[in-house]
Amino acid sequence: MEQPVTVRELRDQDISLCSLLIISNHVSSSPPFIPAARGSRCISKAQFHRLDRRYQARLRATGGQQGTRTCAQAAGEMRGEAQHRSLAPWTYRIDVDDDRLPSKIAFAECLCSGCIINRHESMSYNSVLVFGPLLVRRKTECLDEPGKYAAKKELIQVPVGCTCVVPKQTK
């Protein structure tokens, strides 16, 4: 299991949940992928990494408390950013995939199984992840040009926060 990420680490890595919306909007409205050479849709590994650095440069870190918070701490504090005041508080971890642009994306993780009611976790409700679509580019090796890659569009579902729900009823 991955360790929670601190805000300082988020800032150091220039990662933000807000970046999901920025990148999603930018990727979907950006012009088609520019090939490395005329007639070729393949680029070198170095060119792929340069593209990733450009995406990462657009990201800005979110404020907030350290990613090591617990459900009990969140219940006692209930102040600051929305993620900390929510009845289903969450934190972020960095998902890294070197074959994806952007290679680093902040993924939400719920802090509680239940929901915060009157500053205590209540198991009468459930905290569940909320997902949002994000258009990314996936690096795939070009068969006809060894050592070069294509960056194909792919829509992924990214956990962006948590919400409080009534438990599913079993019949």
C-alpha cells in the first residue's frame, strides 16, 4: 500500500486536483498530436518525456493539511479546504504511470468508511469515491519504428473526491 503524500510533496511535484480540470480541458481542446517527423506519428522517448514535463509545468499544488490525516482527526477539525470539511473527507495520493501523459495525477482517497456526523464517524452512512473523466495520452511503442512511441488519447476515470451516501440495501 502506498504511503499518503504530504502537501509539501504535492507542491514539490507540482500536482493538483485542479490540474485534472485544467489538463482535461487543455487536452480535449488541444490540437491533434503533432508527429515528430512528417508522415510519422511516432516520437522518441526523450520527446515523450518533454511533453510530460510540459503537462507537469501546468500543474499547481493545492493547499491543505498533510496527507497523513485520519478519519478521527478530520472529524475533530472540520475546517479548511472542502476536502477537510466534507462529511466524507478525503486526501490525495500521487498516481504515477510513466507510460501516460501526464505521468503524475492526484487521486483522491476517502479517509473514512462511514461519514462524519456530529464530529464522529457514523457507520449508518458510507463514504464513497466520486470519479471524473480525464483525457490522457498513453505511450505505445511504434512497431514500424523501434525506439519511437505514439501518444494515443485515452479517457480514464480519476477519483476526484468523496461523498457521503446511504448504504446500499440488500434484497
